[in-house]
Amino acid sequence: MENKLMIYNTLTRKKELFEPLNAPNVGLYVCGPTVYGDAHLGHARPAITFDVLFRYLQTLGYKVRYVRNITDVGHLEHDADEGEDKIAKKARLEQLEPMEVVQHYTLRYHKAMEALNVLPPSIEPHASGHIIEQIQLVKEILDNGFAYESEGSVYFDVAKYDKAHNYGILSGRNLDDVLNTTRELDGQNEKRNPADFALWKCAQPEHIMRWPSPWSDGFPGWHCECTAMGRKYLGEQFDIHGGGMDLIFPHHECEIAQGVAAMGHPVVKYWMHNNMITINGQKMGKSYNNFINLSEFFTGSHPLLEQPYSPMTIRFFILQAHYRSTVDFGNEALQAAEKGLQRLMDAWNTLGSIVAGDETSVDVASLRSRCHDAMNDDMNTAQVISHLFDASRAINQIADKKATISAADLSELKETFRLFAFDILGLKEELGSNSGREKAFGKVVDMLLEQRQAAKAAKDWATSDKIRNELQALGFEIKDGKDGATWKLKG
Ligand code: ZN
């Protein structure tokens, strides 16, 4: 396999040729959701970004083991080690078992991911199912002298680690920066240094999610789960670790430190991060009241939305930007994406009815290599989409008899379009549950137009006009051509 894939490594801050540690096997780990609420737009972007990477690596011939975890313990309200556990809080408020909360929102997350055509990962481990592995990790870090026990909790000794290994290599922060931005919170008197983070937390009596450990009944620190589960399923060294840019600090920085402190060497070769999503130019956040759940996009039931947006519109919109650029969601941009996607799907359907000629007068031969070049350039999906739009224009020219295509080029064009639009970008034609109904509906309109054609042939102008006028009144656009009439619903 010819390998030209360049990916931007957050760790080295440059694009690097992707060279797996153990080709053709590739280990990919992506931080998954904390399942205490409905999946929202912030979940869609990393899921779609790394789904495209997963798909592309497989098209290149790699055997990918993709691990995306479910965080169901240890993610506290203030991220690292302060505040109530997010799952436990939801369980307390709703008077449920924490695992009822986890089950409910995991199923909701899966449903949203399926709608977005995000492939399931190879393994989806739960943090709560890997407490033993996390305790083992904490023991190793303690044994190696990079952690200390305090009041039943165990903290990572950032200052000591920094002397030996340089803390902050991923985020570019140094220890002083971290100290300057660390807030003084309750419980920090247990720490030697405010920059230290929890590996194990002793549970307060009212804390419901707790497990026995050598140090106390408690629960693991949030950062431990990915280090422990990544090692369990992908080994002590693996290729790619991904997630949203918001995870670079502290989560991924702490993961790097934990890995080196426990195993003595870096674990991950390439760190990849997708940029953030804004809504109407604003950061997403509870205080802005703009946390739009994916199900609200699909039904249009959020006050900020003018209409429903289908899962494929959301997916297409996200892929129209490079994953390292920001994306701003607004009604206008989403409506443009909806139209763009429709144009691509229309071109795909037109492609099915094109008849090959003797020669090719459009430039479609280079489509495959141009799309590959774009994907190989750090997954430039925006560029791939623009190449597919070029192809769509060519398809329409051929359909309008303004250009021709040979049989060989036609089959290459179909193959390339299918590969990039459907297999790699993961788009799909959206008829969903309405599929049968919509098709039947279309056939009824075709039938009426045939009746009209027959009436015209019989010079029954009254019937012919009546059918046309009534269809127009219902919102259909009727276009008469020399091969009969065509219709579409007015946009
Ligand atoms: Zn993680």
C-alpha cells in the first residue's frame, strides 16, 4: 500500500507522515462522552472527525482497532478533581441508580451516532468496568515515585514529574503557567502543590459511586481511565489518540504524564485534536443557553432553530470545514449545507441514469487522485467535498448532453464518487423511515403527469391544464420537456 497520509500531530505541532508502529495494524483511541445528558453538537464533531479517519485508514488497507470509551465515573463537575461526579449528581437529582443514568444516555448517544452514520468503534469500554486496571496504574505511578497518598486520596506529583520529564509538552504550558491558572479549591490542602491532580479520590460518606482500593473506598481520577483502557486494549504504545481541542489541557496532558510515570516512555505517537463548534458566533455553554441537543437539531425543536436539520445535513456541514478549523453553526449556513448535500445526492442519482458515449469530454479521470491527495493532506474533507462538487457539475453537463463520457470513465467516476462520498465521508442518502412513503408519493405524481400527457395527446386541454394547475397549487414545479414533463417540489 502506498502511504502518503500526512496528519497534524498536536505534540510536535507539525504535519507528519503517518507511519504506524505495527502496520498493517493501527491502534486508535478517542475520548468518548461522559454520559450524563443527551448527546449535543459538541459530541458530533469528534465522533464524525474520527469516524472519517477510521473509515479512511481502513480504505488504505489498515486493520484498525478503534477504542472509544464511555466515561461513567470520575468526571467531576470541575473536570479534574473537584466537585460532584457528573453521573452521581444526575442520579441524585433524578433519584436513579447511577448506572440507570449511564444506560439511558449511552443508548441515546448510540442512537444519535447511528443517525449521523458514525460507525461503532471496535471496542467501547466503560470506565466503571476498568477500576482494577486504574488501581493498577495508580500503584505503578506510586511505586515509581511520581505520586503520593494524602488522606486516602492519591495525587500525581506534577513538580517531581516536571523535573524528570517536562510536564506540559502537549499543551505548551509550563508548570508556572499551570500554577498561575489553578484556582484554590476545597481539598487542595490535601495536595502538596495546586497543580497536582487526583489519581484516586477518597469518597465522602454521601458519595454513591465507590470502590475499595489500597488507599480508601473511593473512585479513580478522570484522567486515569483513558491511560488504563488505552493500555489494556491497544498496548503500552499505540498510534493515534484523538479528541476535541478542549481535552488537550488538562486531560490529555495528564494522560501523557501518567503514561510516562507508569511505563517510563511515551504511549502515543500521534495526538490529533478537532477544533470547537460555535453557535451563531458564540461558544457553546450552559450560560449562553445554546446547548442544542442532536435530537433537537433532527426535529427542529430548539428555539434557535428555524427548521429541523437532518443528521446528514449536520454531518455534511461539519465535514465542509477542515477538522482543525472552527465551525460556526447558524441557520443560514445549515440551510446552505442542506442544499449543497442535496446537489451532491442529485448528482449521484443522475449518475445512475447516464449513458456512456464513445469518448470523454470532461475531466473526471483525476478525481480519484485529487480526492486522495486531499484526504492525505491531514484529512482535508472540505477539499474532497469541493472536488465532488466539480464532479457533480461534470455529471450534470453530461446529463444535459453538453458533454460526453466513455464507458470506462463512467464506471471509474461512479466508483470514485461512491468511495469518497459514501465510504469515506460516510454520507448516505436520507430517506429514513419515510423511504417507502416518499417513493410511493413520487410515483403518484409521475402517474398524474402521465395522465396529463395522455390528455394532451388527446387534445383534452381542460384535463391537462387542470392537472398542471392543481399540482402547481400544491407546490410542485412542472417543467415540460421534449421527453415529457418533469417535476420537483418548490424549495
Ligand atoms: Zn480521555
